[in-house]
Amino acid sequence: MPNRRLIAIAAAALALTACVAVQQSGSIAPAAPGFWLGVWHGFIFPVAFVVSLFRHDIAVYAVPNSGTWYNFGYFVGIVFLGIGARSSKR
């Protein structure tokens, strides 16, 4: 029985790795959004999401972007400056 469980977990992990998106480094334009625009886009995410529901030319994420630094800036914008930054009272 443990072997079947291990095989199922390995198959699920392998299937999830097929979902990983890879961006070729040559496809990034020099003027692609970087860290600071990622921070800004993460900060304005709640407003951009609501507006994107009604307008199809508005997106919540810039594509193409500079990759890792844009993603990190987006994370910082959402978690530390945006909706994840609210303080809770105990």
C-alpha cells in the first residue's frame, strides 16, 4: 500500500511540474517592467482587479516583464504595501 501512495504522490508532483511556465531570457525587452513597476502593480492590485472585471484592456499583471525582479516587486507591493499590509488589532 505505501508503494501505491508514493507512486501517486510522485505522479502528482510530476504533473504539477508540467504547469511551470518558463520565459526565455531573449524574449525580455530592455524596457520591460522591472522591480519598481512590480511594486506599483502589486500595490494597486485591488483597484486594478475590480477595473479589469469591466474593462478588457486593463490587466493586473504586466506581460512581458523582466521576470524574477518584477515578480518580487509584485509580491512586495501586495504583501507589504497593498492588501496584505493591513494591521490587525488584538
